[in-house]
Amino acid sequence: MSGRVLDDAAIVEAITGFGSRAMTYVIANRLDRKWPTSKIRAHLKDMERRGLVERVPTGYAVQLCWAL
């Protein structure tokens, strides 16, 4: 996906579009699938290290949910 930059603001906007939390695949869908879900997940993990988002518990074994 050359020429496109995945930035924090786009991810924050995708999360807040559904309230205060969203699953990784929902964030990917809100971003019109411009990036693979794996790249979005990696960016979310980086944002988590920087304290911008946090992982929240879900009822699913492997799906990740993110909150601001």
C-alpha cells in the first residue's frame, strides 16, 4: 500500500466511531481495508506501548479489543 500512511489519528477516529472501544477487525473495516489487519494490529500494539490505547478484555479467546 505505497503512498498511504497509517497514523494514530486515523485509528483513534476508527475506534471512536463505535464508542470508546473496538475490535481489531472493526478498526480495519472502518479504515476501508486500506491496510491488512496484521499491520493495523501491529500499529495498535505500538500505540499501546506509547500509552495511547489499551487492550481490554473480551469474551473471545483470540480477538483483541482496544479502548482509548
